[in-house]
Amino acid sequence: MAIENMPNTKSAKKRLRQNETQRARNRDTKSTMRSQIRRVREALRDGNIEQAEAEFRAAAKKIDRAGANNLIHKNAAARTKSRLQKLIKNAKA
């Protein structure tokens, strides 16, 4: 990562380190959330409803965690879970 402005003060240097750590953590959390959502959709596409429901439970936990940490908006988290649940319900019918 290229740093345009190098921090001058001790507190600014610490803040830069914290920002980089948190950014890596946020990226990992969002990435695992997206991967879990993809697994739900893939299970549904393959017609495996039981696996999709199991994957959905894991996905819902990851989506809620991302919403609670403001990585995504809480309403976006609820909307995503609702859409996945709707896909599972339609696949059952």
C-alpha cells in the first residue's frame, strides 16, 4: 500500500498502523461474507436445498456481523438475508 503522506507525530503513526490493521480485518470480513452468500446461491443452483439452508444459517451470521460492525448498512444486511431466504423458500415450492 502506497502512503502519500507520511505521519509526523507519534499518535498519527499509531493511527496509521491501526487503520491498516482494521482495513485488513474489514476486507476479510466482507470477503468471507460474500463467499458465504455465494455458497448459498450455488447450493440452490445445484438443487441441494438442505445444504443451502445450512449455508444460509452461516451466511446470516456473517451478514449480521457485518451489519453490526457497519461494514454494510443494517438495512442492507436485512435485505440480503431476506432475499436469500426468499430464494430458499421458492426452491422448496
